[in-house]
Amino acid sequence: MVNWHDPGVLAQQAAIFDRLNIYLFGLYGWEWLHTLSFEYALISGRMTFKWPYTFYFLGRYTLLCILCATMLLRTGLVVTVNCQVGFQALTLAGSIVMGCATANFAIRTYVLWKDIWPVVLGLVLLVVGHWTILLMSVTSVSASWSAERGTCIFISADRNRVLMLYTYTIAIDFIVLVMTFLPAVRTAGRLSHSALWDKLCKQGILYFIAACTAYIFPLVFIVLNLNEIMNVICSIPAGCLSMMASCRSVTALLKDGDDRRASHNSVHSLSNSVTVDSFIVWNSCDSHEETQASNLPPPSLGKTSDPHMSGRATESLTEAGMSPLSETTENRGNEGYTRPLVRPTPPTS
């Protein structure tokens, strides 16, 4: 059986924790670069900034600063520092990331239920309570400088506060998940299973599930309480996964809205194009008719050379509520050229 408090085991776990931060830095760096199109759309003016984007950018760049700071600490370029203050600052930044990730999802729930004030009030109270617990956890960590390793080392964390933090975070994420997709599930009776699943996927259900399950692993390790390092080894990975899922949820929703607007605009463009083309074609036909009018022989009024065609044409006009007038003509400006007119057939009793 593994002795989790053995110095050799603790050193091995510290090395794993250090390498895990390197992998997370690379993963989140790739994700950050891959989703810069959102920032470009705002800078270029294709999108306008709205207040819900505050949590998106605050959490997104706070997490980037956390990972950069951990990389800077492990390089040895930073000489002796106040590790306690540094780790508390990192803990505060991590709390901001967790709060912003939950806020990104809660805003979507607010939009769906904003007309029902008891739901909105309950959601606001949940978010305020979450941020309160997040700020309380800032002072729950302790660290010191290691002269041998030339960096700050983590010592311990208040297990009860961290346990309360992750439990509350999982609970509020689950409540937000249920409240967000409850309106969609209500339409299950009118949708097929595949259509319902497609609708839920467009609403970002996979991102919600990823965020809800992200904090299960650190919660399990805290409950097991193997040692101080294992209690927090999954904290940064869980924060990264939750933040990436919430940001993806925001961008996916905007992308779906852009696709709908593009489809709507393309339909209108096609309709306008058809209208314009039809206008040009019909005007061209009229112009061509005007030009060729003098070269056409005078047509028979209401008659054709084929008696069968004439009969069918008369029947078609009669069925459409029109009747041919062989005695009425329209002067087209060219002598000898007339066009038969039609008028509505009065209803018969």
C-alpha cells in the first residue's frame, strides 16, 4: 500500500503537479489562440461589446495570467519572493476564473427566465453566494520559499473551505444546467429524439456537462484527503476545463446566431435578386415587344389559328375568373397593332 505521506512520494507528486501545469499551459495557450476570432470580431467592429462579455474576458485572461505566472515561478528567474502573498494572489485569480465560468452559464439562464422574477432572484442569490465562498477561500492556502528548488512550494490548504467551495460550485452548475435546458425539454413531446438532441447541442449542453463534471475530480481527492498535494492537484485542470467550456459555450451561441442571420440575409438577397431579375426580364420583354411591334402582323382579337388552342385558352381564362374580350383593344402606339384585354368575369348566382 502506498504511503502518501512518504517524502519520496511527496516529491514525486510535486514533480507531477509541476509537469501538469506545463501541459495545461500548452493546452490553454492553443485554445486561446484558436479562439482569438472573438476578440478580432470586436476589434474590427463586426460585433459590439455587451456587458455579459465582461465575465468572458475577465475569466479568459485571468486564467492565462495564472498559467503564465506558474511558468514564471518554475523557471527560477524569480528570486526570493513572498510566497504566501503570491499563492494567495494565485488563489484569488483562480477564484475569479471559477466565478466567471459559472457566470457565463448563469447569464444564459437569466436570459431564458428574465420575465419570471422569482427565478431571477434565486439565480442572483446563488451567484452572490458563490462569489462569497470564492473570496473566503483566498486565505485558505499557505506556501513558502524553497532554497533547494529555487521556487515557491505549496504547503497546505484549508480542507473544509476547499471542500465547501467545490461542493457549492458543482451544485450551482447543476442547477444552472437544469434551468437552462428545462425550456427545451418541455418541447420534447413535439420533437423527435434526434431533433431534440440537435436543439440541446446547439444550446451547448455538452459544455454545461463538461463544466459540471470538471470539479468532481478535485472534490473526490479532497474527500479522500490523501495528502496536501493530492488535495489540490486537480484544481488547476478543473478550472481550465470549466473556463474553456464556458467560453466555448459563449462563442458557440454567437456563432449559431451569426449563422441564422447569414441564412436570413441570404434568403432576402435571393428574394431581391429574383425580384430584380424578374423586373429586368419583364421590362426587357416589354421593350423588345415595343421594338418589334411594327414588324408584327395584326393579330386576331381573341382568336388563334388553331381552334383547339383557342378553346383551351378560353377555358383557362374562364376558370381563372377572367374572360377574353375580342371587342376591346389597347392602343400600343403602332397603328394596326392591338392586344386583347381581359377583365374579371362577374360572379354568377
